[in-house]
Amino acid sequence: TVLCTAVYFTSYLSRINLAAVMVELIQSGFAQKQTVALALTLSLITYGTGQVLCGWLGDRFKPQNVIFVGFLLTASMNLGVTFLEASTLLPILWAINGFAQACMWPPLQAILTVRLSEKEYSRACAWVIQGGAFGTIFVYTCSPLLILLGSFRTVFAFCGAVALVIGLIWKVFYTRWFEKETSC
């Protein structure tokens, strides 16, 4: 449950950070409102359509691997924003990030469903969903501080680094603890 909660916390952290810093992106002159709006819209579209595709992928492949791929993609897209010199590619990176985020929830649900009893599942889902709420609070609370310490790039670098670390922890610990026991 703790590991799954960390996954969901990190997915929120690395997904809504663009919305959390959009004013800074615009005020700093890095991006125009239309570019940020397009990036956020494309992210929502790829996230929504990706939910169906990633649910299917989670049924065809090991769901823990689909989640790991999601972590690698979201870390790459967040770190990619850090190195953008112009906002031209922002909508493309954030569209890919939306899909990366879709790699998290459907496979995570499959894992929780298979691994836990009905009572454990209900309790675990409550914790996991709280992870998303805490991720939202964290990104909106810490973004101004990270901007103050550096710039909007610092926010993306931080979120990308967290996604990479949690993704690696996911891969190592999930494999070590569970993979040998069941197919999920």
C-alpha cells in the first residue's frame, strides 16, 4: 500500500506541475498563454485516451512494467522541459507526459485487485487516493519555493528527479517483494 501510494503521489506531482507553474511560465516570457493551454489540453486528451490503452496494456503485459515505463516517460518529459530553450516543444512533451500518466492508474488498480482481499483493497484504495491529494497539495505548496530557489525549470527538474527515483524504487522493490509470488 505504501509503495502504491508513493506511485500515485508521484504521478500527481509530475502531472499537475505544469498547471502549478503556468503563471510563471507566462510571466517569465518562456511561453505564451496559448502554448501552455495547448500543452495542458493535449495532456488531458492523451491522459484520457491513454487510460483505455494502458488498461489494455496492463492486461497484456505485466502491469508493474507498464507502471515502470510510465515513470520513465514522465521523468523524461519533466526533465525535458528543464532543458527547453523555447516553449515550442512544450505541448508535445506534455502530450507524451499525459500518456505516461495514464500508464499509472489502470495497471495499479489491476495490481491492487489481484494482490489484495476485498477489505484490504478498500483500505488500500483510500490510502492510494490520498497519495494523489497529497501530491496536489505538495506541488502547489512547493512550486513557489522551488521557483524562488531557481526558476520554473527547478520545479520540472525536481518532479522529474522524484519520478525517476520512485520509478526505480518501484521496479526494485516490486520485483523483490512480489514478482516471484504471482504473475501480477
